[in-house]
Amino acid sequence: MVYLDHAATTPVRPEVIADMTARFGELGNASSLHATGRRARRTVEEARETVAEALGATPNEVVFTGGGTEADNLAVKGLYWARNQADPARRRILVSAVEHHAVLDPARWMADHQGAVYEELPVDGHGRVRPEALRAAIERDPGDVALVSVMWANNEVGTRQPIRELAAIARDHGIPLHTDAVQAVGTEAVDFASSGVSALTVTGHKLGGPVGAGALLLARGVDPVPLLHGGGQEREVRSGTLMTPLLQGFATALRLAVAEREAHAAELAGLRDELVAAVRAVVPDARLNGHPTDRLPGNAHISFPGCEGDALLMLLDARGIECSTGSACSAGVAQASHVLLAMGADPETARGSLRFSLGRGSGSADVKALGEAIGPAVERARKARAKRR
């Protein structure tokens, strides 16, 4: 098997498995006051300190969640509720048009059910929000903006956003900016304090950690209304018994990923360039989507004219090569990529694209296998599509 879908999820590291296995044998609810509970609490707080140190935050800024989707929902819904309750005029939610559905869908839901005003920030042909576009959207009526959400780097096409500049614009108007950094952490220099953002999402399973553990970083004074009510275990904004082994695994994976970031990113960038060259050598009209240089190192999102992405994916899958037509969280439904459409692509191009994402364990042999398989697969996909017309 050639696995080229690390942006969807990546293998759990052996060190993480060892750490979690040791914790699974231990009893303890971190909210209990007895010795067993205190041991569990110590593990949780050590994990919190590790996450904070890795991301340039303080421990009290780390709110553990069940993953990236929960963290995004808490940020979008919770910050809207908090801001709107404090000032009912603040109803506008500004999100980039290329966000993950874990941000887009909560924002749209708030508009449908909570009286919010949903507004998408346009992007350029590379998928980037230009600072002047955010400034214009805010300055149209600064007093009615509840929050802004722009991802650190795109999960489909890999384009990095100018987060620090965008955060500064929002901050100048007293508006919180949330960023989904799920795809960026581990290959990008993500520092919460210096970024200027008010809230940041991270998750474990993109880093070699477990599914089911993530965090929302919240700057001091940024207090979203909770989604989950109960014990208030996490800063009174998130309730639920903490899964100690998963948090230990998440923290270990994050620590290792950040420590190895520079070397890992350089290796991935080299492999990605090999992959793009290998594809273009046999499919000359294939087109790389996203910014040509300012992009995630392990991402290659490529359009294949005359192909249906789903058909091409299955042809590659039959050859033992696994990739994606876009975000795995919205896979299973044949539709054009909203990211490519927002970037100005026509629907046919948007449906004929694949995302190849590299990660730990990827190598030149994987690139070679794709280079050998992609030409015949594209030829078959084009013939099949032509017959249906």
C-alpha cells in the first residue's frame, strides 16, 4: 500500500502508543480528590504544559477537547454567543471561503438558527485571504462583527494564510480572530503568543497522535460560552471527564512533531517536489493548485483535465495507492471542491482534482509508485468520462 493521505490522518507514532498503553493500565478520574485522581490530574496538567510549551502558549490558555471539530465549533459558536450577549449588535461572523467544514458549517448554522449574519471573505486564485479584503469587510461596520475565523493553512490545497497580518487587523478593531491550525502544526512555526490570534485549534491525529484528542487555545480574556455543560473541567468552557491516556498521547505526539519540525518539513518539501515532477512527466497538463511556494510542504493538490476525481481515485486505489479528492471529513459525496470554486476554478476542474499528502514514513518509493500508476489511470479515467458524454 502507498499511503498518500496524511492530511486526513497519519499513523500513530510508536512512542505515542507506548505512552498511551502505559496510561491505559492506570485508574483515575482527574476530577477526583483522592490519590488516584490526583495522579490522573498530574498527567493531565503535565500534558497541558507540554502542549503550551510546544505552541508558545501558557498552560491556562490550553483547553482540551475531543478533537479539531469540537474545538472549531466551540470557537465559532461559543465566541459568537459571548460577543453577541455582551453586545447584541455584534451579529456578523466573517469566515474565509476556503475554511474546513468544521468552521463553515457551524457559522452557517448560527446564521440559520441563532440570528447571526454569515459572511465569507473572498480569496485570490491561490486560496489566500488578502489583508485588504478583511480590512474592507470589517470597516464596512466594525461594530457589528462578532468574530473572524481564517485557517492557518488550507487542508485541501495547502496555501498558507497571512495569519499574523490578519490577526493584527482584527485586533485593531477589538475583534477576536480564530484560526484552525490543524494542518499547520508540525510543519509550520506555530506560536500562539506571537501570532496575535485569540483562539487556535489543534488536534492530535494529524501529528502521529490519537484520534479523539485536541485542544482549543484561548488567549487571556477570551471566554466562549460553553457548548457542553456539566462539570466545567476545562476552564468552565468545556465539560466532560478527561481521557487521560489520549491526552498523554496527544501531548507526546505534539512535542515530538514540533521538535522535529524543521527537518521533517524540509524532507516533505523535497518529496512533494519529486511527486509533482513525477506526475507532470506523464500527465503534462496536470495543474498544481494553491500557492506555488507559500504552501504546506507535504501537500500536492493537482487537477487532471478531462477526469472525474472520484473515478481517478478508485483507479489508483485499485493499484494500492491511497489519496483523496479533498477533505476526508466531507468525502463520500460527489461534489466539486468548495475550495477550488472559491479560488475561481470551474466546476469541471474542481471535480477533477486529487490531493496527495505526504507525512512521516513517506519516501521516494511512494512517489515512484504514483508516477508509474498515474498515467494509465488518467488515460482510463478520461476514456470513461468521454464515453458517458
